[in-house]
Amino acid sequence: MANPEVGDTLDIFTLRSKLHEGALANLFLAEDQLSREQVVLKIPCGDILNQPIILYHYQNEERISRLLDHPGVVRFIHRQRSRQYIIMEKISGPDLRSKVGKNRRLAPDEALRLMNMLCEIVGYLHSQSIVHLDLKPENIICLENGKIKLIDFGLASCRKLPDLLAVDLQNPQGTPRYIAPEQLLGERSDPRCDTYSMGMMLYEMLTGQLPWPRSSKVSIARRRLRHAPVPPRYYNLEIPSQLQSIILRAISRHADDRYPSVKQLDYDLKHWQKLPVTDIGLNCKRPSIWKRLFYCNAVQRNTENLPCPEKSTSKPQVIGAILDSSTNKDMLVEVRKQALIRSCEATLVHVIEEDSDSHVRRYGMTVEGEKLMVGLEYSVQNLRRFSIDPGIRLIRGEVVEVLKAIGNDPGTDLLVLGPSRKKKSFMRGASLQRRLAEQCDCKVMVATEEKFSAETDLKDLLPDQLTEQQVLSCDIFLVDLWFEHLHYHTDFIYQLLLYPEKAVDLSKAHCRFGLFLESLETSRHWLKITSMLNPIHQQFHEVATKMAELPLHDHTGLQELYINESMPLSCKLKKELGHVSLLLRSYLKKAPPSVPFLIEESCPITMPHLACYGPLLRAFNLSQDLSVLIRNADASITKTQATIEGEG
């Protein structure tokens, strides 16, 4: 996976210019070829074995961004992608760092105006159970209309999602100058961490200084665990005492001494003139040398008063162990199968075994990490095709010890081992299975190649020859078939939108659904299945023909066909596939449990909140894109008419 350059095309985006080159990711200005809208692409770097934070940062922001919808937060655009990158709206304006910094301050009225807006934005985040954890001037964009937007959620935490950053990365995350003392101790769930950072920014806005040295070293930042801050009025006597009291309360070393909520901080900032004048607010002296030498009451991580983490789901985990990123196909197939059968969530784990820390070894890990990045994206997209959103974990250590710890986690239901990265991989896999099975609480299995393919082998069997495992394999194929045909149909419509002048291929030669039915028709034993599915398959292609015959740029007609005919057919297909699954089970004396997807009455395509990735996201995007194109066309017509009337 080569690093993208200006002029390249990623999916439907053309890279126009590079905006920023960073240690974790590069930012590109890009153009959406469909809507012609300018967007920003955030493309992570590939050195994920030397710097696992790159992958965690990307994965974290990609997941949390799905929960965000606020005018004060950068708008994230969600599309099906062929590699890892994040799509954001293009924001015009400088960041707050351009206005504040060492010896650069703002007028109190301007500082308070910015803080009131920031309180409203951060209050929204906290209402969604999200803590930003990296509030700083560089992450606040000042718009031309005087408003602000908050960016960069790579280090954020959300109580509704697993916090893999907290689980796997031991070093404190965030910008040392601004993060709360407890963040240095690993705290990531307390909203009062954001309150502290906001207090630090207000301190800097009004003084042009910080209460601590401007250092990126964690060792320097740790001083705030034991020492009191320098009061703002030491640097600027013009700061009203009430504002100093607010700032010092916001940046109290102990979280319990801060504002309990951003809402209360915002209230005091709006009514600061009514607050009493106190000795703390009037103080303009640095802490005495004796207090700096003989400190006490150091900050400790406190979780007693925090609300219990919300669970995004009570589903157990199927863990897939990636022992060789280039040959993990069998493991993925098994993880996919087990996640669907058990209705579990999935997590993929790669153990980083370090033999040496030499420069040569680090370079080798860089190359290996870039290859792994490609393999992980393939794995993620593979599972997302089935509406399974896997988490990725990169853990340093010894393979058995790491997997044993994961296998003994109460949430782990099954540990699936993939092929080994070393020679005699099957033997090593069997050895690993034996050792882990003895030491893990969960079930452990080594993935093996599927010998039966419903797509190609079902036609050769008689109904009474089916086994339980073959019926389960058929179920997984039926689920795949639904998502595959959804993707096939939406892709066909996108071809009409992107290349309206180009002739479309209406043949059924590349239709996996049709090829499967044709194979079954060669056998007299599966006529019940073909009679159930053939009518829907034919209707899909009839709808495609209607779409292709529409006049060029008839987006309204396309939208009507998609909503009124295509989407109902997708739901009908899912229902019929469920009937096929029941039919196959009727041939068994003892049928295995049904795959939940096939027997659930609801259809995913009617539930936009599920459309976060994979073919469902593409279907949801298509509906949105058609609406945008229709709206743009109407606006263009209105503008043209106004121009004609003006000239008349």
C-alpha cells in the first residue's frame, strides 16, 4: 500500500494538496468526484509496529466520529473505504494557537466568548458520554463568522465503546502541557479531565503563559501531581480576581476540587462579576519555595465517584489471533462464522514480539508494520461486509502470555488461532492450542480451511446428505449473499451517477447471486430453493434495467426507483434467504441453532443507525448522495432562473 500523493485518487476522492504531514497521520485536501465538495482526508501512517498509537488513534477517532453531530464539532463524513482514512469537512480558518501562546494573550471579553462556546461544545460531548482528553489551542479552529469548531478525537474516550487505548497503551496519552494530573496516571473516563484542560487554556488566553514550564516531557508534567500552580495574576494583574478563582478551581490538582460539570463552569464564566472576591482570587504570588520543596497530598487516581461504564453491548467476544498477517484467511473465515452464529463481537489481536531494539530491527518492523496495516484493513473490510465491526489490538509481549491473558478475560467467549508466522505453522498452531486450552477459561480452536463451499458444492449434494456443519456453512453463505447483492446493486447505481455517459453492463455474468442460482438449476434436487429466489433475482435486474434507461442526470427518477423498488426488494430477499435456511434445516434430524441475522424479522437497510460500515453504509450513503445531487440540481435551476430574470 503505497503512500498516497497529490494527484492520486482514493475511492471517489482526488487528492488536491497536502495540508499537513505529521508523525501519526497526513492531511490532504481532496475533492469528492460525486458532489464536487472539498473535504479533508486524514490518512494514518503505516509504522504501526514501532508506534501502535498510530493504529489506535485512527481506530478510536473513526469509531467515536460516528457518534458526533454538533455544529461546534468538525463534521465527519462516513463512506465505505478501500483503506484506512478519515473523511472530514473542510474548515476554513486558523487554529486558536495562532492567537494565543507565549507572551500572546487575548482581551478578557474575547477569551470569555471563546470559552462560552467551548463549554457548550464540550458539554455536548459529555452528554454523549465522550471525553475529548486532548483539548488544546491546536485543536480549536476559529471560523470566519466568529464561531469555533473542535477537531481531533483520536485520544477521546466514550463509555459506550471499548477503550482499547486504556487497555493496551501504558504511557499517558495527550499533550503534557494541558492534560489533567490524573491523565498522567492513566485516567481516561473522567469528564473533569476536560475541565482541567479548559482551565489551562483560559489561563493561557489571559496571561500568555502557562502555570507550568512549556515542556512536552511527561517528567516535567508530573510536577503538577504534587505542586500548586502559579496564580494567573502573577503574570497579569489586570485579571479580575473572580476569573482567577474560576481558573484555579478548574485546574485544581484533585478532580474532586474542580467544577463537577462543564455546565457549572460555564455558568460561573457567564456570571463571574457576581462572584465574591476571595483571597485565592486576589493572590498574585508564586507558591513559596518551602511549598515547592516540601510538598504533600499528591494526586492519586480516583474512581470511587465515577459512574459505571456504560456497555455498548452485552455480547461476548470472539478473538481472532493474527499469527501471520499474510495467511490469516482461514482465521478470518472462522471468526466471521463464529461471530454470526454466536451473535458475538469480534476483535483481532496481533502480538508484537520484539527480539531486538536495534535500528536495523526497527527499520524491519517499519516495513513489516506497513504490510500489516494492509492486511488489517483487508481483515476489517472482510468482516464489515457482514456488518461485523472488529476491534484491532496490537500488544507487545510473548504470544502465549498475551493470548492467555485475553482468553481469561470474562468477556472472551472464543479464541481462534490463525496460522503461525513461523515454519511448521500447523504444528505450532496445534501446540499453541494445546497450551492455551490448558490455561484459558474460554474455548480455543485453530482455524482450518473450509472444505465445503455452499456456493459451488451444494449443487452436488442430495438434501439427505447435508450435515450440520454444511448447513451452518450454507447459512454463512446466505448472509454473505445478501450483503454481496446489496453491494452489487448500490455499486451499479454509483456507476450510473459517476459515469452517466458510459454504457452500463446489464448482463448477469458478474452477478454472484445469479451464478449461484444457475449452479443449483443444474441439479433437480434444489428446485425449491431456486423457485424461492429466482423471482427476486429477476426483479432486481428489472429494476437495474429501469434505472439504466432513465434520462441522463435524472437523479429524482433514480431516487424513486431506489427507495420504492430496490430497497423493498433487499428486505424481501433477506426474508426469503431466511426461509431457505429453514428449508435446509428441515432435511436434518437434529438442526443446529439458526444464525440470528437470517431469522430476525427486521431488515438492516431500514435502520440507519446500524449503517456505520460495509455495504449498509454504502446503501445509506447512496440515499444521502441522491438527495444532495437533487438539491444541488434544484439550486442550480433556481440560480439560472434568477439570472435570466435579472438580465430580463
